[in-house]
Amino acid sequence: MTKGNINVSVENIFPLIKKFLYSDHEIFLRELISNATDATLKLKHLTSIGEAKVEYGQPKIEVKIDKKGKKLHIIDQGIGMTAEEVEKYINQIAFSGAEEFLDKYKDSGKDAGIIGHFGLGFYSAFMVADKVEIITKSYKDEPAAHWTCDGSPEFSLEPSKKTERGTEIILHIAEDSTEFLEEARIRELLTKYNKFMPIPIKFGTKEINDPDFTPKTTKDKDGKETTEPHKKITVDNIINNPNPAWTKQPTDLKDEDYKSFYRELYPMQFEEPLFHIHLNVDYPFNLTGILYFPKMTNDLNLQKDKIQLYQNQVFVTDNVEGIVPEFLTMLRGVIDSPDIPLNVSRSYLQADGAVKKISSYITRKVADKLKSLFNENRKDFEAKWNDIKIVIEYGMLSEDKFFEKADAFALYPTVDGTYYTYEELFNKIKANQTDKDDKLVILYASNEDAQHSYIEAAKAKGYEVLLLDSPIVSHLMQKLESTKENITFSRVDADHIDNLIKKEDTKISKLTDEQKTELETLLKEVIPAEKFSVQLETMDSEATPFMITQPEFMRRMKE
Ligand code: ADP
Ligand code: MG
């Protein structure tokens, strides 16, 4: 038996570990399962290149609670460690890593939130355990080793009788962490962090109907049928899906596969997504993922189901602020990238070059997908417009790159249900919707019912009237006015409409001159002239003998 001191200069590292990672105690399980996964994948690699001459088999990772003994076991069938390797990887490297971390973040770490998700790896076990054991047998033909450490820098290392390959980590759960001996709590953590990890994770067993058994139906002498009960078998309860859709090739997936993955991600979402975007890039950074456009509702719970960020299939966070452009945080789905630095503050993230590239890549992919959806099936795209316009309009407002690309698919619906792209609209109205300054006037209504008579009047003149009613559209109009040449938006009840250059005006008022003067005087008395103007001449409908309009600037001032 070896006894020794763990190679560390910080005298007592454990209180520090506890303190620094306080708010995030639960990540210890994610870290230990990540190590077990790494160990298994390393073995897979070594057997595949012929370096490890052992049977890889169908390894799994098991998590076991021993409530009586107050212990939590994490068992893998991976590469294992020799005693020498335990010395090297557990005693030296991991501790020097921890030391470096503490050195680096001694000061900044004190500010809450700086270390959001710092995976301190193996030693995070000491956040919840006051004693940790490692029993491990390498795939190499060497005796197994048993390491024990009670949270002081002292450890013991002795031979063990373990015969099966792999590593068992035993946590003696501390008094203040007994929640981690509760089955429900562990299941919750496994579902949160490990749901899509690449090696099957067993947590207990379950009973299922034996698939090889067909219940027999027999008839008794009266002709009454009885079917024998289905035979049950006990199988491992595997909590994860090791091959989630985003790790596959888009060409291997059907529409239904994407939909069922959506249900897997958000079991409480009953509404189907409108469409998906499969992200897949390996240069200049690695990133995979699937984003879904959900049906937008006014439901404020909308943000409950968010985009989830993974690193090599390990859940990291569902706060993707800074990584995904803000307008796309309304989407759902997963992003997986080993290249996103996770151990640093959000403000650092936003300044990080790789993260900026990721953000603009995602923006571009989303724009490209929208464009191809539009080109492939315009009718379908138009039908979805109302559900997706918020995201698109918000994106046009907040990301210039997206604004440029959006010209290809952003739609401007008219009150009659025609959907124009900007270019189509421009061509349609350029001949007869200009004002005296030769500006193109784009007429729109924001409320079909309230502005009904104005809409009818404008239509009667052959003008196109858009229906723009989303909450941010007035900002978008300003942006379009300042970027497109020589255009102005005018609400259909604004006075602009009187000044349009019409090719010909055949509309004649049904009122006589006398009636008009009379009406005009009457109206001017009741309507403040500085705010509204009254128009009598061009009305052709008996239902609308005259119109009261308000200057566009006045109208926008109210908003
Ligand atoms: P990291 O995983 O970032 O390398 P850790 O502190 O989590 O740091 O682990 C330190 C090292 O200990 C690992 O790199 C690995 O070599 C070894 N190790 C930890 N857990 C296992 C395990 N279950 N099986 C084999 N080796 C392990
Ligand atoms: Mg690790």
C-alpha cells in the first residue's frame, strides 16, 4: 500500500473547490459521467486501431445509489487505469489543473457568476462527497488499483481484487448533500445533463413486455376466449439516447425524424415545429445542431423551452445569450460545439472571436434556409409567414447581415392577401405611387377594421395597401426608409395619400360645390386644422362622402 501526499501546493484545496463551485454542486455527476464516457470512447478508439487487444463489446455506464451506505457509484467499462496512471492522472495532472484554475481565477472568481460552469473534472466529486474511492482495472494486463481520499491532500493507493475492466468511482456523500442519494434527484440530473451522451447510461432496471413472447389465446369448452398475460422481462433502464439526431447526417434523416427529435427535446411541447435547420460545420470551428422554428404564440411561457447548448453531447446550459444572435433565441433546438469556451464569463464570451464567428455562421445558415424554403415552396412559406415574421423582422432590425439577406424572403402582405417581396412590391407600385418629391410611397394599414374606409378608398385608386400589424413593424419601416433609396411609408389614413401622383384621376365627388363648401366649413369647426386635413373631392363612394386624414408624422408621434 502506498501512502502519499497529493502533489499540490495549495494546502487545502477542498474548501476552495466547495466555495468556488457552490452554486453548481450538481455538475459533479456530469463531470464523472463525462470521464466515464471519455474512458469508454478511448477504449473504443484503441480497439479500433488494434492497439488494445480486448473485446470492446457493448459497454455501458452505470449509476447506482446505495442509500443505506450513503454512497453513490459510477461504474464504467472503459479503458481503466493502472496504479501508475492513477498517480499520474489523478494525483498530479488533475490537481495541477485545479491549482492553475485557482491561480487564474482567485480574484475574479469571487464575483458571483464569473464561473458559470467550470468543470473541475474529477475533483468536483468533493463538492458533494467527503470521501472518494476509485477502484480501477486497466485494459492492460496489470493488477487493479484502489485509491482513497478523504478530502485532505492525503490519499492512499493499494492493489484491488477487481477483475473486470473499467473504473468504479464511489462517492461517500457528505451530510449536507444527501439529496444526491435520492433516486428522483439523480434521475433529474441524468435527464438534464446526460440525456444525449454517446454511451448508454444505466440507472436501475425496468419491466417491459418480452418482445419474444406472444401471448396465447385459448378457448374453453363454452367458446370463451382467454388470453394469457404478457410475459414480463427485466431490462436495464437506459436513460439516454446515445445517437441524437443532430449527430447524424442530414441526408440520413427524414422530416419525421426531426419531428420526433423535437418531441424528445421538449416532451411537454405538443405543437409541432414549423421547420428545422440542421447545422453542420467543421471549419473554422466545430459545430453541429438542429434549430427549430416554433409556432410563435403570444404565450409568455414561450421562452421556457429554449435552445440547449451541448459540448460533445454533454448538456452545458440553456442560456445561449451571446452565442446565438438575440433574435434567434426565440428558436428552439440544440447547438453542440467543443469550441465554445464554457468556463468564462458572458462578457468574455461576447468578445471571443470564435464565438462571434459561430454567431454569424448561425445567422447566415438561418437566412439561407429561409431563402431556400421560400424558393422551394412559396405558398407554404406564405402560409407560415404570420408565425415567423416576428423573428425575421426582429432579425432584420438587429443584424445588418441578416437584413441584407432577408430581401430574398421577407414578405410584405397586402390587405388582399397577396404577399410581395420588396422587389415585387417596388415594381408593382413604382408607376403610380410616388409623391411630388418623386418618393415612392408605400401605403400600409395597421388595423384592417378601423382603417377600412381608407383602405377601400386607396384600393379604389388602384393603390396597393400593405397590412403591417406586427409590434415592431414601425421600427422596421424606419429602417427600410433609411436604407432603401427614396421611399417612404405612409399609413393609409395619413394625408400623404392625397399628394400621390396619379396617372389619371377619374373619381368625381358626388357632392355639389355648394354642399362641399357647407360641409367643409362645418368640419373645420369641429376638427383642429393643425392636426387633420379634410378631403372631399376624390371620394367616390356614398358610404364615405369625405375623409379626415392625419399627417404621417403626427401619427408616428403617437406610437
Ligand atoms: P479531464 O477529464 O479534463 O482530463 P478530470 O479531472 O476529469 O480532467 O480527470 C483527470 C484524468 O483522470 C482524466 O484525464 C483521465 O485520464 C483520468 N480519469 C478520470 N476518470 C476516469 C475514468 N472513469 N476512467 C479512466 N480514467 C479516468
Ligand atoms: Mg473530466
